[in-house]
Amino acid sequence: MSLIWATRGRNWGFRFLRNDTSGDPLVFYDTAFSGVEDAPETCRRVGGAGSQPEMVALRFPDPEGRRDRAGRVIPHDFVVFDALVGDVDSVEVGRQRIWPLVADEFARLWELPAPPSVSR
């Protein structure tokens, strides 16, 4: 499965933490989240026509209730591609299927003083 994951930590700002695509993740991210930029939760299917792959924009607040040092809720933004696209049809389903793929990684990164590099 391929996905793009963006979030922020306790001490570092919004960053792409995973980019399982070739190229700039911002291109897919902007397309997927266009029109729902300010929504606290979203599950939106886009693309699938022409050169645009089918993808799902998925956003939900941190399942552990973590907040950054300013007290803001930590959002997790995903652009989901490939095999799981058909399975992710709601925020709750997305949380159940996608969060376990990154939960341990985020727990390790959460307290870091600086943002990590994007992983592939």
C-alpha cells in the first residue's frame, strides 16, 4: 500500500513524514485536500480519471489525544493510494485501517525536538 502522511509533533511543525510516491508529495496532497483544507476530519475520494490516480484524502485528530506545545490538537493527514483506496470510505474506517500502520512510528517521533526526514 502507498500513502502520504503529514502531521506535526509536540515541538515541530507540520511535515510530511511518509511519501510512498515518486516525486513531490505536495502535488498529490494539494489535489486530495483541495476544498477541505480547514475540515478537522475528512474522508474524500478524488481522482481516478486521466493521469490522476484514485486516492483518498483522510484526516483525523490524533487518536491518543496528543496536543502540541501550544495546546493545538494534532491532526494526521493521509493521502491513500493503491490497495486500500477501496476500503477507506469513512473517517472511522480510515482510522481503523491506516492508523495502525503509523501509530508506533509516531509514538517514537512525537517527543523529538526537530522534525524527522521524510521516509519512503
